[in-house]
Amino acid sequence: MKFALTIFILLFSLHVVSQEKIPINYNDVALSEVFIDLENKFSIKFSFNSELVSNEFVNFQSDGATLEEVLIAIETQINIKFRKESERYYTVKRIPKTDLTSTQLLQEVVINEYITSGINKVNDDASISVSPKELGILPGLTEPDVLQSIQLLPGVQSPTETASGVYIRGGTPDQNLVLWDGIKMYHSGHFFGTISAFNPYITEDIRLYKNGTRAKYGNRISGVIDIISDNAIPEKLQVGLGFNMTHADAFVKAPISESTAIIVSARRSINDIFTTETFKNLSKRVFQDTKISEGNKVFEDDEVTTTKDLFYFTDFTLKAIVKPNENNDITVSTLFTKNKLDYGFLIEEYDEASQDKLDISNHGTSLKWGHIYNSKLSHTVSGYFSSFDLEYVGSNSITDEFNDELAKENGIDDFGVSYDLNWAFREQSSLGFGYQFSSSKVKYLLSFEDSESPEDNFRESNINTNNNHSIYVDYQYKVKDKWFFNLGLRNSYFSVLDRFFVEPRFQLETKLNSNFKFKASAERLHQAVSQVVEFNTKDFGLENQIWALSDGDLIPVLKSTQLTSGFVFNKDGWNIDIEGYYKNIKGLTSFTLGFNNEDDFFSKGKSNVLGLELLVKKRIENYRTWLSYSLIDNDFKFSNINNGEAFPGNADITHQLTWSHTYEWKNFNVSLGWNWRTGIPFTMATGIMDTPNGSVIVFDDTNGDRLPDYHRLDISTTYKFNMSNNERWKGKLGLSVLNVYNQKNILSRTYEKRQSTTDNGEVIREINKNSLGITPNLVFRVEF
């Protein structure tokens, strides 16, 4: 008992010391002297390059400040970043300055920590920056999932409860531009979206744009998710490996010389080695009411035997970094992702066999060269190639009776080059110019072969190419701590339509006083490639969308206009960010959205979105709490649907509230988060009606009803520890629980006709897709 009490007192005293508030008075004090003073006052040690502290000075006064508060204050004044390696040791690195047309790293930050450590709001940009290496623990996540991390932000939703199903301000996932080292990604999820396809342990920065999109980004109308992998040359070999209950991963960061490095990473699912409870729960949610779970049953009481059961996912990255001098930076990046499914079933009573094979891959390569001519002029030359392939074959047969085969293929070959020039012609003004060329070859094939009824066979295919030429300019005017103004213009030519599209961009931010900031933005965006719903593989129940190019008729060009304004308040640990916006989207069709009403086969329409986003955050030393709220009114209007009257959009989540908490104590971290939102709309089935062409389901008003409200509680905790005396080997152990109280939420509701078990008639079957039940996950990592 005495020993335990001694340990408790020791740990508590260390905690008190780490949170001790000490008077600080730095008035134009050299950064090198500040480091020495902090090392003495807080019993810590900084590791940094001596050139980093030259000609840098700090101004900060406080009657009492913790170490973390002092470090944050320094980061807001100087282009550096602190990284906590242990309770005593901190590394300090300079954040490189980048040009206007490049992804801008943190420079002047009003709110350095937007909701938690590693999620930052950039002052000179409308984007939000997420750094997985610095990311604090988040509710339900023991590892920093690249796409799930941004879903805690207001205005970012996932009605499908997936990582890759990111809906930004009323837009759909295919309307987001997702880039990995400049490579356009057309499939960004593993395991049908439950896990993002990007390894967080080799990711340096993620930029999310909900509005105020820079002119360099184009051909998407919703959000931008720009992912940049590690660009730094490590001083020594770094290796990391770990596993959780769904997959294992490893990375190697190897310096070849002082100017060259190689970074390699790989991840793969572990379910074909052993099945965990986590994977079982995820599978139950993903495969519910599909052929995989139903086994191709005709009647509810059919006995089905599984003859084949194969599924896995994997991703691999390789990056070469060459920095021959401080004025040149060359990188070559490669990414490969793959998901493979092969399931077979047998109904022994009828000797009926079925098999479903699905292969999805997305791979690409990019090359980038950045050159600095002088302090005012720089350029970037880059190129990329991206290839997306989806192949599905579903067969159904009875020996000596029939053999049916359904096939789907979808592919995109996309390559492009760009040239960016940045000119800082005055201290407060700069211009960015750019030219981009991209060529997207999009193809799809849908076919069906029926051995019994050849007249029902069909084959539909399409191959088309869009060559896109774009020129753009960004003008930026900035007065430190007062004004920020950005005016952009992008002009794009789409060869598939032989038309030019002009896109103005505007952003303004101004400080009203020391605590208040006003912001506003406006933008127009266009999109020529999008996903459409195909009904041929509806019975399969997975991946029933295909990418297709606009043709100006059945698949119009998508056009979005967005206006945004808001305020930011920051004082005494309180951060309040409120934004209101209006978004108008034109070019929508029933092909791209896929309504349940079978009689409304094709119709054109538009969407009007009114939204309000609120983020309130309070930090008390190592405790953080934030409340994220989104109000959205997303109305569709189609000429041939709902008598031409407006109706709620498919993903119209009127209210969404997330309340999160995190606490850090030494090497322990814990996070708790509660999520509540209104249910999404659905179309109620009212009965079955006989027609000359057969029976059909009769529906009520389109999206006229709503599902019950959604809510769940998530918790996670991690512990970091040293595995060697010299702190070279480091370990991490984490535990998370999703949906702690096992709430049964309904994610979607559809209907189908089924043969009655009591007579020869047909009945309506209600199909509810339920959310994930209580799901634990465990992670273990080692890095050295």
C-alpha cells in the first residue's frame, strides 16, 4: 500500500510540475535565450538546428503561463513547430515558406489549435490543416485516420458512417477533389469506405477546403482534400510498424545522403489470417442486405453454404526526395491501393451456385520540382498519372439448366502537368500564375448474359476522353494582423463539351479588434466527371456507382456557386467560429443521385443549400472540449419529381451536433465524444400496384419521411512509452470503443418486392441498413 501511495504521489507531483504556471516576460528576447530560460524553468531540453534561432526574437508577457501556452505563443510569432518527443525532450523544426500557388503551410495563425492539437485554422487561407504527426487523440480513434479526422469539423458529415463517405456542405463524396501528393484519387477508401486508403504515418499535412478554394484547384464543386506525404529528409533511419484489429502496417524513412531520402510504407488487412471481433462487426455493417450476407436466397428459409470467402485490402507507397541545395526540391511519389472480394454460395436443395468477384484498384505516380530563384520569385513544375480500375463479375447457375453472368467495368486513366509561378512583387502583395493540362479517359462497360433467354442479353459501353486546359491567377494582399485579401480567377476548357468555364474566387479576412475577426468568401466551380448510379448490380448491393464524363445532356456539367461569411472570436482559451453560407448546385440528375422512385427514371434538377456552422472550443491546460454544430437546409428541385416542388435532399441532415472532450496526462491520452443528428430523408412505400408491364411499388412523396434521429458515444485512450533507456525505441498502446451504449441507428431505408410465403402474391420488404454496433479496437505500435 505504501509503495502504491508513493508511486501515486510521485506521478501526481510530476503532473503538477508539468502544469505549473510561471511568470514570463520576454520583450524582444532572442529565441536562443528563450530556449535556455525555458529549459531551466521547466526542466526540459530542446533539440534544434543552430541556424533556426538566428535573428529570431520573441515577445510574450504573462503573470503565469504553462509550458504549452508559451510554446503556442512562440509558434504564432515564428515559423517553427515544436514536437514533444517525451516528457522532457522537444524537437524544434522550421516550417518552410511556400509560394502562393502551392499548398500553404502554417505561417501566421490566429487560432493555432482549431479543435485539438494537430488541427489548425490557417489565417492566410480558408483551409483547415490537419497534421497526423501532431494530431491529438480523437473520440473513437486510436490512430489518426486521414479522412475520419476531418469529420469532427462542422459542415463535414458522413451519413453512411464511413471514412471515405465525406459529404461537405450538401455535396456528395464524388464532388470532392481528393489529392495525394498531387495524384487525383478516384477511390479513397478500404473495406467499402470504412477505412481511408491513406497511411497516416507517412502523411505530413492534410488541407481541407470547404469554401474559399484557391484558383489552382478545379474540376470539383464541393470540397478539396489535399494530402501531402512526408517531405523532410530524416537525419537517421526511422522505422515504424504496428497493427490494429483490421490491418497491419509498416514504414521506413531512410536517408540515402544529406540531400536524398526514400520513404516506403505498406498496409494490409489481417482478416484472412485471423478474424477479430472488430472485423466481424465492420463486416456485419458493410455486407448487411447484400448478396454476401443473404447468400443469393430466393426464399427466407433457403439453406445456403459458403463455397468461397475471400476479402482483403492493401496499400503501398514509395517516395523519393532529392534536395540538392536549399533552392531546389524534387520529389517522386507512387501510391497503390487495392480491394479484392471473391465470394461463392451454394443452395444445395436446388444445386444453385453463385459467385461474386470484385476488384478495385487505384494507383498513381507524381513528379514535382520546386525552384526558388530569389526571395521574391519561385516556380513549381509537376506532373502526375492516376489509374482507377473496377471490375465486377457476378454469376448464377444450375447445372444443365442455366448460366447467367452479370459484368461491370469502370476505369479512368488520368494524367496531367502543371506549371506554377509565384511573384512577391511587394512586401504586402504577391501574384500566383499557373497553367494546368489534364487528360481523363473514362470508360465503363455493363453487360448481362442469360443462357435461358438470350433476347434479354445486353451490352452497354462507353469510352470518352476530356482534355482540360486551365489557366489561373491568384492575387494576395496582406497586412499583418489587419487585412488579408485574395482574388483568384480560373478559366478552364473542357474538350468533351468544347466549352470554356470561368471561375472567380474571392476571400477576405479582417481583424475587427484583438479578439474578433470577420471573414467572407465567394466562389464558382465546375465539374466534368462524376459518379452516376447504375441499377444492373443493384442485387449485389455494393459499389453500384460508376464514374462517367459529362455529355451535356444525360450527364450535364455540375456547376456550384457558394457565398460564405462569418466571425471568429478568440479570448482566454475560448475559441468561437461561426459561418453562414449559401450554395447553389446545378446539373444534378436522377442518374447521379439515384432516387428510389422507379417511375421517376430520369430527370434534371438543382440543389439549394442554406447552412450555418458553429464551433465552440474551450481549453483548460491539458483538457480540451469542443462543440461542433451544423444546421443545413438542402433542398432538391426536379422538373419530373414531386410535381416539380422542392423536397429534402438525399443527405439532408438538418441538425448535427458533436460534443468532444480530450485530456492528456503525461503519456496517457483519453477522448470522449457524443454525436447526434437528425435522420436522413427517405421515400415511404405505400403498396404494390399491378400494371401491364408487371407489378410495381407505389411510393409516397419523394424524401417525404425521415429516419429516426442518430446518436452514439465513442471513447478512446492511448498510452505512449519508451522501450529502451535511450528513448530510441518507442511504443504505443491504444484502445477504442465505437458506439459505447450499442445504439441501433438506421442509416438508410429502402424497399423491395418479395414473393409471399403464404400465397403466390408479392409483398413489400422493408430494408433497413443499420449502423455499427458496439465495436472495440486495439492498436499496438513500435517506432525506432
